[in-house]
Amino acid sequence: MSNITKDLAMFNELVEVLITEEAAHPVAERIEANKLYDVLDLSLNTGEMIDDEFKAVLREVLVSTPKTATNLFFNQLFGGRQSKAVLGDLLAVLLNNSMYTYKVAGPQVGIEQEIIRQSCNLIGYGAASNGTFPTGGSMSNYMALLMGRDAKDPECRLDGMTKPLIIYTSKEAHYSNDKNASFAGIGRKNMRYIATDSKGRMLANALAAQVIEDIADGGIPTYVNATAGTTVLGAFDPIDAIADITEKYGMWLHVDGAYCGSVIFSEDYKHLVTGVERSNSFSYNAHKMLGTPLTCSILLVNDKKHLHDSFSNDADYLYQTDGDDFNLGKTSFQCGRRNDALKFWTLWKSVGTNGLKDIVDQQFNLADIALAYIRSNPEYTLYSFDDSISVCFNYKDIEPMALCTALYEHQITVVGFGSFEADTFVRLVTINANNEAVDILNFFQVLEGFVAKTPHLEKVAALPV
Ligand SMILES: *Cc1c(COP(=O)(O)O)cnc(C)c1O
């Protein structure tokens, strides 16, 4: 047997262990961080290890690693497991291409381009559109910001920053915007945080007022980041109203759909991004709503010229054959680039666009079930709104941070908390489309059962104000 055949046999054994373990213990046995190195053999040693011992160590590591694919994981903006996407990602690992040239990636280039082309069609971008697969949503936002910066001030690529560029997002936007302002040389102080309405959506009027004020102060409004699915509430900024402003003042409009941009696949929910065709760039994470393995981020641009202008740096030693359209390295941030497209393509190819629609719709169905449960139960307080898969609530006035930590430490369920304005609450994210109504109701049952058995949970009212 070749090494790879032998190791894949071991892989299959370990997969069996993991799947069985997920069913038996949906929340992993938790190891206290300060005991980690005592409990598990993570040491790297000079000598080799025989396969049986090696396998035993791997088994221990698998069993005690947090489980994100089970029906009790609601902590993050990803969860579950789309098995056709897992299959694609495993194949990508075996193929081990790098996506920069056709010479090295071959048909994988076409796979990536087909996803980009279809995605551009879905959002109504025209014939000049294109895109790339950055390393994540944060990087997508960064690349969009660089294109917006360069479009406004092309000289800054040579001279560095010489002009007072100002950029905008809402108070509820992802924190990567803040970091990116510093990375891009624009500076965090030149980022304006626009107020939101009571449902967490950017106020277009407040944006317009701020832009006018900045112009009066000699600033150059350059870029707006609108969000399709804010990180806490899952709110959608009003893209059409924002596009009226960015078009009027010649600013770049980026729509950060990392969390919920995948609504573009759903007839019922794509109205939440109405106006997206007017944006200059749009990004979404297939590893969030569509359930592919991490990471799978897609950045689309309405005019591919901007991708070239900001990211191509001709390297003759690399680009020796085929045209630009097949040498994707000319429009990417990094040089060597992992194949993140194949896992999305295997999913899309196998379930069709209708299947992706069902995945998205199911998450909203599950959110509706959670909302109905909370609304019909007076012991709960609801803080989130319709058309969001982030369901935010408190139960019996229990301090949400203490509750989430206790649920985690006792391996009951993994769920997080968030804040909006003055409120802090539990945030249940119904992003695992493999879940069904019973799994959501089971979540509330295990939470209530835990609270009933745990007398000393802190109350919100008991906290100092
Ligand atoms: C998750 C998220 C990001 C960051 O994406 P990563 O892939 O984790 O870098 C950016 N914006 C929003 C709205 C997100 O929810």
C-alpha cells in the first residue's frame, strides 16, 4: 500500500470516530485552557511515532476539539456541514493547486470563474464585472477599500497617501473596517461611523449629512461600506438610498455581505439587498450561510479594471502562458493562493441554484421558529427583528454573558452573546441549514432545563447600572 492509501484508510477510521462522537456528544468535552498540555499530548519530539500511537493521539485531539457541525452549536456565523462541499475541499487538498496561473491550476481556473460569473449575474452586475476569492470577509473588505482608495486617488499607489480621504460605515459594521482603514494608510481617525436606526440599519440621511460636513472641512469622501447582515443583529443597510449618495459624490460603494450576502440565492429574501447592482463591489462568505468549510469568500467588482489597477503587478517569471483571463494571480492579493472555489462548486454543481436557495430559506425558517417560540413565551425578551437569522433574546432576566459561559462550561450548548445600543443578549444564530424545527425547540429546552437546575445564575437586574 502506498503511504497516501494507508493514511487515507486512517483518515476514514478517524472520520468514523468523529461522526459517532458528534452524535453521542454534540458538545465536545471541554478541556480547561490551563490544563490543555497536561490532558493532551501535543508535544513535538525528536523521535518518530508508530502509527497506532499516532492514531490514538489524533483521536484524542478530534474528540476534544469544539464541534461546529452539530445541532447544539449556535455560537458563530457558521455551523453545520454541507457534505458535498466537504468532498470538494478534500479533493482540493489532494490536488494542491495554486490558483495564480492556468498552467498550474488548469480547469480549477474555470471553476472559480464560473462561480464568479454566475454570482455577478445574480446581483445584476454587467459584462465588465469579475471577482476573486480572497482569504475571508475581512480581506474582501480590505481589497474593496484599496480599490475605492485607488479609484479616487490613483497617485497614492506611487506617492503614498497625500490627500485627506474619508471613508464611511455604520456603527454596526464589522470591526475589519476599522483595521482596514489603518492598513490602507487612510487612518482610523478618517473613518466615520454613521448612526443606525432602531433596527441597526445605517441611516442614509446621517450619511449624507456627514459627507457634506466632511467636504466643508476640506475632506475627500472616498468610500462607503454598507453591510448586508450586520454581525450582531443581521441587519441590512438600505443599499439604494446609500447608492444615491455615493453616486452623487463620486464615492466607491462596497456591500459587505460576508454574513448574509447569500440571500442573493433566494427569491424570498434577495429583496433585502435591493440596489446591490448599483454597488462597485460586493462580497459574501459561502462558509457562512451556504455552509461550505472555512474559508470561502467571494469578492465581486462591477468593473474588473479596478481589480487590475489595484492588484496586478506584472511578474514575467510567473505569467508565461495563456491570457490574463486565465491567470488569476493578476487580480489577487497574495501570490500562492489556496483553491477555495472547488468546495463551493461541488456544492453548487450537486444541489443546483435551487438547492442553494433552499439552504438560505431554511435558515430563515428556523429563525421564524425561534422568533415564534420567544414571542409566545413571556419569560423571554426579544431584541432582534424579522428577516434576520440572528435571534437575540434574554431568558428570565439572566445575565447573558454568565448564561452563555455557564452553558459552555457545562457542555450544554455553544451559543454567544452580543450587544446593540444599551442591551446585551444571547444571540442564537440559525445558520446551520441541516437543523430542523425540533433542533431549535430542543435548544430552548436544554437552555430552560439548565437554568432550572442551576440556582445561582446572575440576574441582569442585580448588575450595577
Ligand atoms: C464574518 C464577517 C466578516 C469577516 O469575515 P471573515 O471571513 O471572518 O474575515 C466581515 N463582515 C461581516 C458582516 C461578517 O459577518
